[in-house]
Amino acid sequence: MATITTPDFFVCDFFGAAPKHDLAAMEHPLFSLSTRPDLRVVTYQHNDTTITVTPSVKGRATIFDADILIFCISQLMAAINAGQATARRLTLTAHDLLTATGRETSGDGYARLREAFERLAGTRITTNITTGDIETTSGFGLIEAWEIARRTRAGRMISVSVTLSEWLYRAVLSKSVLTLSRDYFGLRKPLERRLYEIARKHCGRQPEWRIGLETLLKKSGSTSPRRVFRAMLRETIKADLLPDYQMREEPGDIFLFTPRALVEETRPSLAPSSPAPSSPRPLSPATLEEARRRAPGADVYGLEALWRAELAQAPAPARARARKTPDAAFLDWLTPLS
């Protein structure tokens, strides 16, 4: 059996490597969306996954700090695909990192880079997320260590060393990653970045994907009240800046993501963001509350989206009854599931 030699460090020198992010970070809200120091300890639970994120005195790592990890993951995946050996410790030039992630290469850009390293190293995660088919409950930093080399006279960074956590490195080795659009780095609003990550992870290349407001709020990691979050989503829809995906609002606090390639193909037949005339009116709050009672723990908005999707393919009499009495029709449909 051949012996594989693992180097002590890996040099990042793949120019133009496709941006890639790990699946767990795209699935779960590990990073803060706040533009101010976020000192809150956050616990997130979804299905069988529990995550507690504890910041340092510098604050919790932000979604913009994650650019560093995306760059490292992209370089490692390029090497793996080229058949080269890799290591958890990466050596890179700060200029390449800043350029690849669309950041300024001014003095301020280098200063902010150091602050990002400090937040990434100081943010601690305790979780049972599965990476590489292994479920591990553990605590770790997003990066284990970092080091900056400078030219003493100019004070400019010349090289940076980053040691990734075992958890993140294992995700890379198991190829638990997805390719991002390069336009991702051009998104300046934290929520836009997070919505793109969620769409890329869950919609992918499917014709469409729906999610209820409540679940989207939880998965986004936003701390805004529901009504404010809804307004922010509507602003995002109006701006229409998400790479690769178009976002629309549907009745009942449902949000639809569709790949832009499919939108372009069917644009003449698409109605505006308002519901189709034949669609049943939104369900009443009382009906949604009854649905929660019948299906405890379920996303009632997701159930409503599934009901509407099945209804669109139902015989005409069933569609007519649903338009006339949508609350009763939905609860009748829900009963066999509860």
C-alpha cells in the first residue's frame, strides 16, 4: 500500500479557483448578520441539530468574515481536484485573499482583515453537526490559529497563515461543499448573502423551492422581529440582486426561490409577484393555529406551500372547493398527515 505524505502546510496559489462554501455553514446560521460587534451567545436548534455560538470580546464572526473561510475552502478544493496533497494549515498572500473576495487592498482593508481573523479565532461553536458522515458533539473555533507576516518598514502584510479547525477541514476532505457565484462577494447587505446561501443549499438546480417565513427567519439567523424581517425580505425581492436565484412572495407568508435560468426561459408566462387569480386566498390565523395543534413541531407555512402545490395539480372540482372554502379544504388535507 502506498504511503500518502501529508505536508505541514498548504500554499494557496490556485488563481481563479471557484468560490466554495461548506454545507453546514450554508445550512445553519453560524455567522452574525450584524454590522456592529455581536456579543450575544446564540443557540439554534433545527431537527436533530443543535448549535451554540459563543463570541469573544471582539464579537461573533460575521458573514463577511466567512469570506476568509470561503477562500481557504476554494483553494483546498482546487488542490484536491488537481490531485495535490493538502493540510489544515494554509499559507496565502493577503492581497490574493482581498482581491478574490472583492475587498479593498488599501491599508484599511488589511486592518479589517486582521479584525476578521480575530473574530473567527475567538468565536466558539458547540454543535453536533455531521461533517463527513461523522456526527461529533464538540466545541471549536472556526479557525484554530492565524499568523501575519509584515514588512517592517512599510507595515504591509506579505503573507498570512491560517489553521482551519479539524471540523471544517474534515468537511473539505469529504467534499461537503457547494460552489458559489462570484457575484456573492458583491452583495453588501448581510441578509442578501444569507438568503443566497440558503437558496443555493436548498433550491440548487430544482425548478423551485418554497419556505415559510418562520423557518426562513430561524435559518437566516436574523434577530429582527417577524414583521421587520418580512419587510426586509420584501425589500430584497424588490432589489432583485440575489445571484442565480429570483425570490418571490406567495400568499400565507411563503417565499419562493427559482433559478434565474428557468425564470428567463419562462418569463413571458410569469405573472407579477401577486398570486394567480385561481389561487385560494391566504389561510386565516385561526386555521394556521389549528394546523400547529394538529401537527406539532411542523412548519405550518411549509405545509401550506405543499398543499397549494398539490392543489395546483388536483382536479377542477377540488380546486373550486378550495377557492370557496380554503380553510376547511386545508384542514381536511392536513388531517391524514396529523
